[in-house]
Amino acid sequence: MATLTVAEAPSGSEHKTPRQKSDVKVFTSANDTIDIEHAPVNDDPRQWSRTRKTLTLCIVSLATVVSALASNIQNPSNLLIEEDLHATSSQISWTLAAFQLIQGNFPLLWSAASEIKGRKPVYLVASAIFVTGNAALALSKTIKVIIGMRALQAVGSCAVISISAATLADIYEPHERGTMMGIFYAAPLVGPALGPILGGSLSQAFGWRASFYFLVICGGIIFLSFLILFKDTHRRERSLTYRFALRRLHTSREPVQSSSKSTITAHESSKGKTSVKDTEKQLQRLNVPDDTLVVTSALGLDDVRLSIKDIDPFRPYFRILSRKNNVLILIANGLVFGFTSCLSYTCARTLANSYNYDALSVGVVLLCLGIGSIAGSVIGGRWSDRVLAKMMEANGGKWCAEIRLESSLLGMPWLPPAVIGYAWVCEKHVNVAVICVMLILIGFSSTWMSTSLLAYLVDANPGRSCTAVATNSSFRGSLAFVSVITAVPLQNTLGDGGLYTVWAGILIVTELLVILVLRKGESWRKEGEERELKC
């Protein structure tokens, strides 16, 4: 029979995470609430030194930059590839489409693997695949090999993008995540901004294969960084995958007994019994009151054996989608990303066709979008943490994930006007300097929103942050694929003015979705938690 030991834990700033081996430990209060975010663990990543945390942030951010570079570093070389390999325009399009689809949807498998095996093994395997794919691309002799290896390249690159946000959730407290997510979120924006410049320069100097050799070198450095310098941040005690597996183990035993004070004794056990199902329900809650207690189960995670249901990547995916608040934020974030993908693609065409710019000049102009995006990510992340801290102070230290969305309101009014301005500046072929200003404004305001939305998804899905980010990647990749595929026909039919006026209307609807979640999200989350516990 399982036994419980209940010991008082210090509150406030004096709280220290106790050490333990493989037993499951969770926080509970007098009101029987337990916080998976702060389940005590060995070598708690949130107690690491600032140097160790910064090193982790730098490694995953650098890896994300390299992965993002792979998405568009090929673009300036498309004509050279087409001529060298005697390919058609349709085949070249497939090299881009294959990458987009795989990179958006394969993270579901990587996220499931990382919740079971940990972050570091997944990073290492994915980095090795990335290096292999790029080496094969550099040596390819046919366009069919290019298409296949671009898919393999995407398999390796997408793991970092999907798991890195979960890695940051492992090491930073919720009130720190906005700033750190802002810094991290700038990384995948640097890659697309620099990709055309690097790809164009390397292709002009050394040929189209040089871009892929460059990625081989970068991928090798990333692999060695994860192998030597990176320390795994995943802890099974804070994983819902392991917790649900442990529940099955508990249900095969007798119900455990607990009380609301100190150590359980025979004469105190009559104060109340808590079944495993009730305990699981408590574990879904997020708030940690000041009068916390620590509960240790004698049934350890070493006793857990995962089943097919536990490692099924699509089950947690559909759990994320079962909550209305998640679905609306995923759609909103996907539409913003789809818009920026369409913008980068069509802007390059406009600059080449209407302004007669070469590939390198186009890359320099698109760098303005990247500069605005980086500024919006870093500043927006800091603002998000500031808003969160102020609202927590105003509410006596209590908070909910929806508070995170408050910070996005400041950037919303600027995005649609900037998009409409860009639309008609391009349509009338105004001086390119004005286009650069519009791109900076668009990048700043769109990323300001996206940073808060990503942080919200992590905060609103404790214990499933990796799956939430992977689901976000799936929505972003799929909507980006659709927007890019339809971009040229729409641009040819409507012109830049009509196309981006339509996009401005879509973005207004997107902002209304975010406001709706801000108002209704908390109640939707609670409904979702109760529904899941009945399953």
C-alpha cells in the first residue's frame, strides 16, 4: 500500500526545492491545490545559476537561428539550382513546399519524444539528422534528391524550434518567461532576415552548394554544443506524460490517505481520504498559495512503464485542441505567421520586378523586417513580464495565464494600419525607404503580439508546454504553407494594394480572437481541465 508523508515547506522567498530521488513530489495547500510547475525535483533547473541558464538560452537560441536559416537560405539560389540540375519551376516549388510542411508538423513527434526521453537526446539526434540532410543537399546531383533531402533537413531543423520554448519553460519561472521568450523568439527571426543575404552572397561567390556546406558547418557546431555544454532540463516529475502513467500505477493500489497537516498518523488519518483521481484533479491547478505543503508518494517514477497511449504524439495534440482558448490562440498565431511568410515572399517579388533589385539588395531590404521583428520580440517580452508583475501585485500575488495576453494589447492598434500603409506604398511604387519603414513597423507590431501569444500557450498548458509549442508550430507551418502557395496568384490578381488590404482585415479579426480569449480564456481552461479529468 502506498504511503504519504506530508511535511511543511517554507513559503515566500525562503522557499527552497528539497532534494529527492525518483519519488513524485507535488505542492498542495490547505485548499488541496497542487502545482505541477513547482514539483520538487533533483537538480531543479529553476535553481540553476544565472550563468548556466544564460548558457542554455544561448545554445538553444543559436540552434534556432541556424534552423531558421535553413528555411530560406536556398531562395536566392533557386535559379542556379534550376539551371544546374535542369529542373522545372514546379520542382523548385516542391523543394520549398516540402520543407514548409515537414517543419511545421513533424515537431509533434519530436515533442512527444522529448517528454519521454528528455530534451538533450532529441536535440542530439535532430542535430545529427540536420547535418546529414545538409551534406546530402550539397552533394545532390538531381532535383529529386534535393526535394527528399530538403524534407530530411526540415525533420532535423524543426526539433529545435519546437522544443526550445519548452526548455525555457523548464528553467524559468512564469514571471520571467516573457522576457526570456522575447529574447528566444528573436532567434528564429534573425535566421529568415539573414538567410537571403547569406544565401545570395555565398551563391554568387562559390555556387549554390556553398549555402548547404555552410549549414553543415553550423549544424556541426550546434551538435557539439548540445553534446558538451548543454545540460538536460527535462524532469519527469513535471511531465504530465509520466504523471498520467503514474496515476495508472496508483489506481492498481489502495487509495492513499492524507491529511492537511504535518506527518500522517493513525489517529489523524480519519480527517480525510484523498483518492488518486482527486489527486490528479488537484494536480491540474496552477496557483500555489503561501501556506504550501509538500506531499511525497512512495510510488516512484522508476516504477512507471510507459504504454503506447503515453507515447502517442497525437493524443496530447488533440488534448491541446480540445480547449477553446488554445484553438483560438493557435489560429491567431498561425495567421500572424502566415501573414509574415506571405509578406517576405511577395516583397521579394515586388522588389525584383518593380524595383529591379538583385538577390543581395532584396535581402538587405528584407533585413528591415527582421530588425523590427527582433526589436518587437525583445521589448515585447520585457513588457509582457512587466504587465504580469503589475497585475499580480494588484491581485495580491494571484495570477492566471490570460494576464499574459494583456501585454499584447499595446501592439495591436499598430499592425493593421502599418499593413495597409505597406500595401499602397508598394502598389504606387513609392521610394524604397518608405517600404523599409513600413517593414520595420510591421515586424515590430506583429512580433510583439506573437511573443505574448507564445508565452500564453506555455503558461496555459503546464506540464504540456512542449506539446503546446509543437501544436503552435503545426498551425504556423500549415497556414504559412497555404499563404505562400496562394500568394503569387493573389498578388497577380489583386496587386499589393488589394492583397494586403485583405490581410489587414484578417489581422483585425485575429486581434479580436485574442481579446476574446483574454475575456473568456480562464473559464474555458477550467472547463477543459474538468472535462479531461472525467476521461
